[in-house]
Amino acid sequence: MQVAIPFFGGIGAVFSVGGNLIREVVTGRRLNAGINVVQWDGRDRNERIVSDGIYTVMIQGGGRSANKTVGVLNR
């Protein structure tokens, strides 16, 4: 997915609508300000495919954060 952030970042995570951490993403790599591609395979921390629903991808860096809402529909 593409994520536009107005700052340098490098820590990212996927959260459920209830705010529970589903999985960390973008670890070990810095993102530049602007449009970046973040990959999430639709799995949780235990490698299980997540349920259909709405999730929030949060990217953090320099004391700031940006969020993107994504929908998951498994067939």
C-alpha cells in the first residue's frame, strides 16, 4: 500500500479498530518524507491471516505519526 508521510519515519504497526496491535511493519528501514510503499501480508504477529475488517496502519518518526485506514477482505 502507498503511505504519504510529511516526515522521516521508520517504525510502523498495524492496529485493529479496537486499538490492539496486530503486527509491526517497516521495522529496520527508514522511510523518507513523501510517498512510500509499505507491505503488509494481511497476517498477525503469529502469521495467521487476519479477519475481514478495517485496520489502521500507523507510521511514526521524529515524535510524529501518520495513519492510514485499510480494509481487508479475504476470499
